[in-house]
Amino acid sequence: MLRTTTKQEVREQVKAWKAEGLSIGLVPTMGYLHEGHGSLIARARKENDRVIVSDFVNPIQFGPKEDLATYPRDFEADCKLCEELGADLIFHPEPEEMYAENFHSYVGVNVLSENLCGKSRPIHFNGVCTVVTKLFMLSQADRAYFGQKDAQQLAIVRRMARDLDYNIEIVGCPIIREEDGLAKSSRNTYLSAEERKAAVVLHRALTLGEQLVRSGEKDAAKVVAAITKEIEAEPLARIDYVELVDWNELQPQSVVPDQVLVAVAVYIGKTRLIDNFIVE
Ligand code: PAF
């Protein structure tokens, strides 16, 4: 597996692969890889001739009070997992390589970025769309792989690729969970033992909500109230949002639509965790 920190080396490798007519799958990550990322890399491996993993903690998607400085990193462990899963190239640039001095060009998707995480993280999705656009252009990938845990991100990247005619297939992959249901996340590492136990409340509450939706409940407020009540019963949890939106424009609904995303963001202690379910 080739390890590189430079855009130039990625471009050269991609050019050589394209000259041979090989297809390329891209897995964009911020590193500290876990089984969730592993599932994306494994799927990319199956569906493409070559697999590129990007491993870059993207500073422009973090707000000033967020965890950029403390975001967990372990590049050697990331390389090991990528090699085991058969990735061909890992791209691990410094911020200066990605963002030249006087960088002023951003990509964003309106409407879909307004709700859910967009409310409490106003610059986040423009940062994501910008870095993802750069990675798409560099990798010239045929397919790019994103986890459903970041459902809003997945919807936004899909819409961006459609609206702006990026010639790339966006592949959404299922949430990978711990045995007790907690969604895998690099941020789980921030949790103390007590918080780790409490964090299961996200999945427990969403499971309740999903049962209600699947059993035909049409009153969105009832679904949101049931999830909220379950989370509020956990003393270490503080809700950022519990939202029910349509799985198209990501707008709040009063009647549960046929294609629905129910998503939560909850602080467990100081750690903000997200989780969701989609019924289509
Ligand atoms: O989901 C992530 O890890 C990041 O938002 C992404 C897509 C790698 C962009 O930095």
C-alpha cells in the first residue's frame, strides 16, 4: 500500500491507474479508524479495482469551540487496518497541503444543511463539502463510500454530487454498532466507563422510536416525545436535538412521511454523539 502526504503523488498514481482503465473507490475518513470505517473500505475493495483511503482531520469542518485539537489520531494503526483490508493508497496530508494560504473557496448545499447538526454546527457541512470536493477531484474516483451514521452528511454529499454533476456514485453504508447497540464512532473513545454505559441510551431511544414508526404511528410529535422521554431518563445525557425529517429535503415534519430520517445528537458528559434510523 502506498502512503502519501502529497496531492501530487495521489494525482500521479491516479493517472497511472486511469491509463490502465482501472476503477477507483474512495473512502474519505478523518482517521482513528474503527470497524465502521473498515466496513466502508471492505465494500470499496469489493466494488473497485483500486481503493484510496483519505486520512485527514479536516480543520475547516470544526467550529471554534469544537474538538479539533483533541480529535483522536493513530496513523500507524490506521495504516495497519487499511493494509489488512487491501487498500491500495492512504492519503494523509497536512492541513497546509490541503489549504493553501488565502484559501477562500467553499462548497455548500443549502436547505439540507439547515436542520439537525447544521443548527448547532453552522460551518460544519460547508467544511465537509469543500474537503470532499477536493478529494473527489484528486482521486477521480468512480465511487465514494459514506456511513449512514452521518446520515445528514450522506444526504448532503449525495445532493452535492447530483446538483453539481460530479461524475461519481455516492454509496451509503449501514451503521456498524457495538454489541450493546452503541454506534461505532471515533469519539466514543472520549467516554469514561460510566459514560460509555450511559451512551447506549441513544440506540435504546431510537429503537423505541423506530418501533413506533414501523407500527404505523403517523404523529411525528409522538415519536419525538417517546425518544426524548427515554433519553431524558438518563442522568448523564443532555439532548442537543431529536428531530424527525423527510429523507429527501431533511425538513421537519408533523406527519411521519414515507421516507423518514429520525436523528438525535446527545451530549454524554462533554462528548456529543449522534445516531439515527431511516425508514424508506
Ligand atoms: O465523516 C467524516 O469522517 C468526515 O466528515 C469526512 C467525510 C471524512 C470529511 O472530512
